[in-house]
Amino acid sequence: MSEFVALSMLGASADQLKKIVEQMGTLPHIGNQRFRVVVDPTQITLAAQLVKDAQLPVMIISVAGYPTGRHHTLIKASEARLAVQSGAEEIWVSVDNTIADSNTHLSELIAISEACPDPVQLGLIAPLSGAPTHPAAHAAIQAARQAGFKRIISRQGSPELAEAASPLEFHVVDL
């Protein structure tokens, strides 16, 4: 598997986003590897245009339900669909970390998956409730696996979460 490089620009201003895309254009050739830039839903159109204009190998990622996951399923699905229509190639979804029922997570993640047409990739931002062994994290990861998600994103490294995520990709990203 190639190296996974994701830069979070969540909370960045338009000027900050423009500056980072300009800086990415000065990086040495990276071959077939695509950088991933995670942006707020309101920044997708700008980010996609900047990347296109600069002809950079950058994948635009956005979030749905971020940061708490405590949004109605239909809101998250709509947010994900609009993000894709605005230019995002991948969506990372937050789920409610107080829910430890995998069926509740599964119904939500399937709804989001159905809202995002192929070839959009989906990732789950693993819920963290103090400990990586928390039942909510494992329930959400199990549901993501069943819903056809590609990867699990965590804000902290944890062998327990990485093991639970298998066979999905597991990546630690500073969101």
C-alpha cells in the first residue's frame, strides 16, 4: 500500500487554503501518490478549483457530521451528497460517540453510502470516548465495514482500533 498523506485544512480560511495549495505546487514530484486535503464543506468548491488550476495530484476530502456526529442521518447524507457534487472525492463521516449499537450506526452509514455515488470513497472518523476500546468505537467500525466504507480515520494511534478496523485501511490523521 502506498503512503497515506492527508493534510487537514478544517477551519482554514480561504486565504490559508490558497496559500497551502500554492505551497503544494512547489513540492517535488510525487509520482502516482495523491495528497489528500481535508476541507470544510463550505471550502470544497474553492479547494477543487485551486487544485484544478494548479494541476496538482490532490484529492479533496470533506467531512459529514463533523465533529460530534450528533446530526440527523438525513442531514449527514445530504451534507455528504452536496460535498460530492461540489467536488469532493472522498467523505469522512463522524458518528455519535455515545451510541454503542452497531445497527444504529449501520443504518446511518448505509444512508450516507447511498447518497454518495461511485467512485466516491468513504471513511469513518472513529469515535473516541476516552479509550480506544470503548464499545461505541468498535460498533461504529463494525458498521463501517458492513456498509462498504474504505477506511477508518482516527485522531489517535491505537493498536486496538487498528486491529478492529481490519481489513479496512486504518490511518491516524490530525484533524
